[in-house]
Amino acid sequence: MQPIALQVGPLPIYWYGILLAVAVGLGLWSAGRRGVRDNLKPELFYDLGLCLIIGVIVGARSLFVVSYWERDFAGQPFWTVFNIRSGGLVFYGGLIGASLAVLIYSRWKKLQVWKIADALAPSIALGYAIGRIGCLMTGCCYGRECHLPWAIRFPIGHETHLAGRDALPVHPTQIYDSLMNLVLYIALAALYRRKKFSGQVFAVYLICYAVTRSIVESFRGDYPPQNLHGGLTPAHLVSIGIFAAGIVLFLVLRRRPAAQG
């Protein structure tokens, strides 16, 4: 855990921000190369980039603020809502925000939205795998107590340090998530070359990500008790909806004419 990568005068540069920028850049670049198979010009994804970044940040921060209002924002100055330099983003919010951004941009430019979504889907998994390392460096999204050989301990000052005790060894959930999404990226990139209809890769991504996220959530230990519902985390509950949406999308798009892709 080392949140700050470097100090430029009085300004700290956080690993979280650096890795998020790398994730976005590499994701757009790989989507541009992939989309050529569907006659999508690489420049399209660079033009779309700003809309995606805005959608991701607004969606991810909004869901975080709503989810953790009582814990982190109630009674605080309103400007803290906009302070994202050291973290405080929820991926599902970012996914929803980015999806809306792609939909709006595609309708505006009269583009085939599902072809764009398919090209982006593997890149989302790749970007997520990189971004989760930023979570590890920041010390957020950590796991529950674990005594397996690969358990990790965070340094002094982290909330896993209980009064009068050494740091608890915990599951490296950030690494679990990162590795699972790296595998998902490879699988989706392979599927893209063999897809049967537009939207297939994106629908499969929604289904598979909901499953992998739910698995990792079972090892999370950073949720306050009031955010758990029958042992399920907020991400568990959202995953149920995302999984169902992926199934419905797959079945509906499979029946659509190719020209409507």
C-alpha cells in the first residue's frame, strides 16, 4: 500500500489516478484496434473517450456518494462530494454512466451502438484489472480476515490495524478481482473474433462480470454493517440486476436482424 506515487511541490500525485488514466488510455487504444473488425475506425474511440471519461466519473462518484453518504459525507462540506483524487468511485456506477454515454454518443452520431459496445467490452475488463491495482495501492476494497499463505497486511495507519493489535491478515481481494478480470479480458477478446451477432460480447461481459464480482464480494471485509443486507453487499445486489440484464440483452439481441447492430 502506497497511495502517493510522487510529490510535485505541494501537490501529491496518487497511484489511483495514474492507474485509472492508464486503464482508460489502454482500454480506448485496444478497443480502437479491435473495432477495425467491425469497420469501426480507431479515431471513433478517441472521439468517444471524453464522453466515456465524464460518464465513468459522474456515474462512479454518484453511486459512491449515495452508498456512503452517512459514513463519509454527512456533516462534511459539500465540496468533499467532488474530491476524487484519492479514490471514492464505485465501478458499477461508472459502468452505468459509461453505458449511457456510449448510448447518447451513438444516437447523436447515428452509429451502431452494439458494435461499439462489443469492441469496448474486453477493454472494460482490461481497464478494471488495472484499476483494481490502484485500489490495492490506496488500501480500499480490502478483504476480510484470512490466514492463508497469500494473505496480506496493510501498513500502520490502515483501518485493519485494531487498537493494541497487529494488522489483521486479509484476503487480497483487489488482486483476486484483477486476475479474474484479466482472464475475462482474454476470453472476451477471443469471443469478439468469433461473435455471431452485435451485442453478444457486451452481453457476455455483463453476465460474466456479475459472477466474478459476486465471488470476490464474498471475501470483502471493508463494508460497514449497515451496508450489508442479509450477508449480501451492495455490489452483490447490483450484480443480480446486471446478470439478469446481460441474460435479457443476449436473448433479445440474438433475435435482431444484423443490420440493426
